[in-house]
Amino acid sequence: MTADLDLKDLVRTIPDYPKPGIMFRDITTLLGHANGFRACVERLAAPFTNRRVQAVAGIEARGFILGGAVADRLRCGFVPIRKKGKLPAKAIGEEYELEYGIDVIEVHEDAVSAGEPVLLIDDLIATGGTAEAAVKLLRKLNAEVVGASFVIELTALGGSARLAKLGVQCHSLLTFEGD
């Protein structure tokens, strides 16, 4: 039964990846477990099943896998948020800081309508930089960001607090201290 599954047991931790001192939380093992994947999608969607959500926006790349499944569960559309230059039609972008520079994410300029309630999905929130950029990007399109759901939150890095300052409530299934 999916309600009894401990999803944390299905997340593989890889030490020193991508560099020494980092404990990488790998969800591919969770995604590959049929009941784990089903439970994960159910739990990501659960806080929003009785709310008006017209689209789920997923951040590249794992947010596509999870976001598409959550959109199906919520019976709404899916909006991909991609790295710069990957979308075929006219897009708008938002910069965000990386550890060693700046990157840009984009969304099609016609991806959502003004006032459309959108749920943001990704696999992990750490510092919240990418998620913050995604919220700002959706708001450039005048979307109403109704919340954000993540499989994993690295609590020590403050990502949820960063989104809270934007008025976006985060829902995370699993928490780890940080790394």
C-alpha cells in the first residue's frame, strides 16, 4: 500500500557527488519503484486536490517527470520551465544565481493566462534560487502561483523561507539537513 511507504528509504544517497563534501540525494531509485513513484505523485498533489489548479509548472529536468504526473492527477495542463534556448516558440526568461555564476530559465510567453492558478513542482529545493526564478517567471506572465511541491527539501539551505518571502507556501515530502 502506498500510504505506508517510507519514501526516504527509496532515496539513494551518493557521497561526494558532484564534488567532495556533497551528499547527493538521488531520486532515480524512488522513480524506479512503482509504488514509491505512485506514492510520491499522490503526496505531491494531495495538498492541492481541493484547490483550483489549472496548470502544473515543472522545472527541468526531474520536475518534468514529477510535474507531468501531478498534472495528470490534478487533471490539468503541464507547463515546462526549461534552461535558456531549449524552448521552440517565443519565450521569456529569468536569471538566477549559481554557485559560480548566473543561469537563465525560460517559459513560453503564452504558457499560462493571466490569473491562471499554477502549482510549481520540482524534485528538490535547496537554496531556492531556481524555484524563486520560476515563481518570478510565472508571475511575469501574471499567473497565480498557488504553491510549490518538492520531493526533497534541504532544510539548512533555506529554500522554503526564500519562497515564503515571495508569498509562496512550500510542501516538501522529505527533509534532509542539507548538503
